[in-house]
Amino acid sequence: MDAATTRHPALDLPFDAEAILAGLRPWVECESPTFDAAAVNRMMELAAREMALLGARIERIPGRMGFGDCIRARFPHTAAETTPGILVLAHLDTVHPVGTLEKLPWRREGGLVFGPGVFDMKGGTYLAVEAMRQLLRAAMATKLPVTFLLTSDEEVGSPSTRDIIEAEAARAKFVLVPEPARPDGGVVTGRYAIARFNLRTTGRPSHAGSTLAEGRSAIREMCRQVLAIEAMTGEDCTFSAGVIHGGQWVNCVATHCDLEVLSMAKRQADLDAGIERMLALQSSSPDVMLEVRRGVTRPVWEADAQVMALYAHARSLAQAIGFDINSQSSGGGSDGNFTGAMGIPTLDGLGIGGAGAHTLNEHVTVASLVPRTKLLAGLFATMA
Ligand SMILES: [Zn+2]
């Protein structure tokens, strides 16, 4: 990487916040919840078309496990196709079900723009495309070939795409992840380790009125487990029960209850210990069976010297643009966990500024659009 001693012209490309918003709006209005593969595929087509218009070669990677497809877009470059380049890694699925637009329509209030997925992470992904668009328009070649990988299932821990991400990252020299910026605008140079678990209790059925005493409630046992699991939370590792489903008829003692739990730790060893505790859980009743299955895991990603060098380069670009960034390790996971843990220099949190991810208050700040797009353009143009 060059020291940014001379100001690169990519930092002065004519980015325009209004034009960016006009282009981003159709992305936000194309709802794409992870569990709706057809909806995610519509979003993939929108992004693929846009990048095809820029001259990128588009490859569609079929989805599996019921999830949507992924898109790989290779931008034209004079280097051989096998030259390790910059991988831009982004997900186009969101946590918001189809219909969220009725409650959270695209709307602008002063310096904020609201919408499902606008912050996490259609906004940042769009900025990365916009950065490429202006570089290409100005015929400013990037030093390294740039490939975008757009994935379909990040919001559920990337069960169907981890292999694609790791295969693509193995061919890359650097990975840039335009996930949302940290609240103070900082970028992400490390992420905690995360594990997910699926639990099921199986009880004994009976009529909830006439033969109540014969039944053994799967819900009741799971409630005990929830309290025990969340009580294991400590400094080293956290445990949170986020999804619970049980029972079908109010006049039946429930025979099944399902629970999903998420654990997070700053250190891999602490997460591994937490995983052992979860897998060792026992039912408190001999008549109710408890199963604990381990779901997807994100390995810890800790910054090394290469990551910090990449961050230092990004910071010098930001300062040349006119703002400052810091580097943070983030509690939330992302696909950057995979590439960072592989040792491929990864910089994450490069996306848009805003707040309210995963809520009906999700929004971005208009003021962040141009500076963050310039930062991405500067990185694409100068990383070598
Ligand atoms: Zn995200």
C-alpha cells in the first residue's frame, strides 16, 4: 500500500448524495429476508444487473439449504484472473420480513433516511458499487482486480455460504466488508467468536384439562432451561435465548418446544468452553427429553499486523477526505469473522453511517454517504 502522501484523485471523484439515494432506494424497496429465497434472488438480480452494466462479469452461484443464490461480480482488470485481488464481501439478505415496508417505508427525515436493510447492509453495499461506478467512469484503474461477492444468508450465520466465502477469500489478497460503520464512524478490525444452538424438549402429551397430571410439558422444561442458560452469562462468554416456539393447542400439554440460543466471547477458548457447557445441559425431569444441537459458529477474528496496516492506510485516506476513523473489535459477528480468522487481511465496518440495525428504526445518515463512498473508492484505487 502506498502511504497517502500524494492525494489520490479517487478521493475527489464527483460523488453525489442525492444520486446515491436515488440508486439505493430500489434496493431497500426490494425486500429480501433471509428465509425468503425468491425475495433474496430478486435483490440479487437487481444488484447483478447494476454491476453488469458497469462491465463486471457476473456469475450466479446457486443457493442451497433453501437459501437464495449468491452473486460473484468480477470487474474488468488488466491483471490475470488468478492474481489475488480485493474481495468486497457483502450480504443482501435482511432480517426484515416481506411487508416491513408498510411499517418502515423508505422515508427521509432531515438528515436521516429510513428503510429495511438500509443500514445493514444494503447501504454500504450500494456505496461500494457506486465507488466502482465512479472509478470506472473516470477510467481510474485499480491496482488490484476487484471482485464482489454478494451472499444470501449472513443474518442467520451464513450456514449455506461459508464455503463460498472461504473459497473466494482464499484467492484474495485483501477483503473489504462494507457492513455498517460503528456508532462513532469507526471501522472493524476484529470480531468476537459466536456460536448458535438449537434446543428441543420433548414431553409427554395429555389433555390439559381432564388428564393434566399425566402430561409432562415441554414448554415448562424449556422455560427452566432458558433461565439456567441465561444465568451462565459472565464476563468471558454470553448466552442469550432469542427464539422460542412451543405447543400447538391450549388444551394439550405441550409435547415440543424449540429454542435458539446465541453465545458470544472475545476469545475462542472462552467460546469453546461455553459450547461445552451448552452441550452438557441436562433435562431437569426424567420424563422430558432435552436435545442440544450446535448450530453455526463464527470463529474469533483478532487483528494482526497486516490488518492494522490496512486500517492505518484506510485512516490516512479518511483524513485526506476530511474525517477520522478509529479501529474497533465488534461484538456482533459478520462474514468478516471467516476471512479474518483465515488470516486474509480484512477490514470491516466500512459501510454507511446510521443506527437501528434489525429494528423498525433502521436508518442511515445522509452526511455519511459521500465521505464513506470516497473512502471505499480510495481503498479500491490505492490498495496494492
Ligand atoms: Zn449485516
